[in-house]
Amino acid sequence: MKPSIDRVGEGVLLLVELIPFFPTSVVAKTYIAQYIHGFVDTQEHLDWFVGKCIEQFPRFEGLPALRALYCTRYDPADGVTPTVNIPGHSEPDLIAQHQAAVLEENTQRFEEFERQRQEALKAGEDVKAFPLPNVKRLPKPN
């Protein structure tokens, strides 16, 4: 359930208190609350977002940075994608993190296969080849 504008306003007040250079005028806080309300989808998302803002921003970096931080974990409710990158969450960083996770998974699979192979060799059994994914073959031309 989408959080009320009042709950978003409470989050903004917390950000004002804890993030240096965060705008303090009533007009700015109201606008920022409406801006955040536009892209936050649930109360749980809002709570995560406010906590991450406090952890991530040593000072206020503008509205696009707020949206970009939210979009590192959740899709924006209003469908507008971010226009800036947050250090550690830019596209190249996320791709590198994904590739590292894939490499780790493949390494674990290979180590498990090697362990099973060694056990089979000790037992004198036939060893099956490392399992590969099924390949789709193109139909033969007529």
C-alpha cells in the first residue's frame, strides 16, 4: 500500500535532520515530499529508502540522486527512470557485481563436480562429463 504523503513528510523531516545541506525551507521540504511520494510504492520501500539515504549521502546531492538511489533496489511507482548514477550502483558496477556472482556460482559448481569426480575415481566408477546446458539445434535445410 502506497504510504501517505504525511508518512513521506515524516521521512523527509528525518532526512533534513541527518543529511547536511538538505533543504530546510517549508516549500522545499513539501516539494521533496511530493517528489518522493511520486516514486515510492509502499511503506516498506519508503522505510528502506529513508534508511539508505541516511547511509549513502554524506550531504544532499539533489532530487535525481534520491530517485537514483531508490531505483537501485525498486522500480519507481511513477515509471520514471533515474538520470544519475549512485557510486557503487551505476550500470557498470551492477554488471560487474552480476558477473562476479555468476563467476562465483560457476566456480562452486565446478568445485562440486571435481569433488564428485574425485570420489568416483576413488571408488573406481565411470565419471560423467561436466554437465553442460542443452543446446538448441537449428533444423537441417531441405
